[in-house]
Amino acid sequence: MSGPVLVIELAEPVPPASIQRLREFLVRSSSHFEEKRVGEYDLNIHAESLGIADTGGIDGRRPVMVSLMGPGLGDEGIFEAEHADEVDQEPLIGFTPTHAVDVIAFCNRPVDHVVTALLTAAVMDVIGGVASAELLEDQVPIVTGLPGVVATMTDPWPAAYGSADFLRAWARQPGFRLLK
């Protein structure tokens, strides 16, 4: 079963030194780490490495993929396809994305939603960017007042853009859940 996904929008390519720091963080935080290519990592992240103590009684090693993409890095076709139907993001986040990072959980338990949000925030601490999260209609009022929100939109679909602080604040909300 696939789980939630978050996207980090980037205004420019990730420098090689930042990719190396990201790789080092992921290796330290994982029980399993496989580098498919530079910038694409399959891993089992330790939930406790992200500050998650309550895993709901399941194994705290959660399967996740982190994938950098865009021109000159990763699958340019996937980047283009994912951004083909996007609204003009420049008025919302201050730039038109040239690159992105997908953080994809492979499971869909409540802990996987928290892991996805907090891992995305940790990746942003290393490489920067703005998180893009699709929302359910009833989540818009919840996220609007959170710290680190850059923008929200409801048309053509509900979404929020924000910082790592936004993701951390949102993940602490009762009943927190990402869209798949």
C-alpha cells in the first residue's frame, strides 16, 4: 500500500555539497539506505531520529523514498509531468520551481504521515525550499494559522505551501493526516 507524499519546491538546483549533507543525514537516520542514483534514496527511516516516540505499536523503521529531480538531476520527465498541471506558483511562493524533492512513504499508517511530514522538514533544513501539500477542504482552516505558512489556495484544489516549521506545527495537530 502506498502512503502519503510531500513535495519540496526548489528555486534552483541543489548544490552537490548540499546533496552530500542530505545523504549523510539520511544514512545516519536510517536502518536501511540504498542510493538508486545521486539524489534518489530508498530508506527505512528511524522514526525516533525525527523525534517520534509513539509509533502506534508498530516497527519504527518506516520505508520511504526521497527523490530529487529536475533538469540535470534525476528524472526530468517526472518533474515536468508533476508540474505540468500546477497553477502558477510564483505569486504563491515567490518563484517558479526549477527542481523538486518528493518524499514518499511506502506505508499508510498514522505514523507514516508524521514521518513523511517530519522527514520532509528535516530535508528542508538541509536543502531549503518550500513544501507543497495538497489538503482536504476541512484542513484549510487548520493550516491557515500555523507558523511558517507561505500561502494557501482552494482553487483548483486545496493546498498549502510552507516552511519546515509549518510542517512540524501541522504534524502536532490532533488528527494530523496528509493526503496520499
